[in-house]
Amino acid sequence: MNRNEFLKPVEVQHEYGLKVRMLSYFRECSMDEGVLRGPNFLKDGEVVLYKREWIENYIHSKQPFAPVQTKQSEQKHTKTATVHKFQK
């Protein structure tokens, strides 16, 4: 088992942007309702760990749509912005 495979909630927030409080709320609801809310987790006493794969699967499942390759996205747009500087 790779040590970097499991993350603490603070590390999940730092790497994936899921807030520690939100993860805590999901765990609490999961235990109260008996239905998993949020990513899978391991809890042993006070220690809570998330497997990287579980976090990534959760994030992927919550995306409303996946990026689609289209003809327009294949074309490279070389437009540049014009910045105007105004004198005072």
C-alpha cells in the first residue's frame, strides 16, 4: 500500500478543492442516513482517510458533462485582446 494513495481531509481540500467541512458533513449524513453521500472514506476512531481513486471517481461522477471535441474546439483561434491605456 502506497502512503500517498490515502489522503487526510486537509490534503483532499488542498489537492482537489473539496472543503474539509463539506467532507465532514457528507460523512455525518452518510452515517446518519445509512446511504453514502460524497466520496468513500475510511474511519478508524478519529482518523479519516480518503483514497485518491475514490475522490477522483466522486468528482468525475458529479460533473454535469464531459468535454467534447468539436470542429470549433479543434481550430486554433489566434485572436488577441487589445489593451487600451488611458492617460489621466
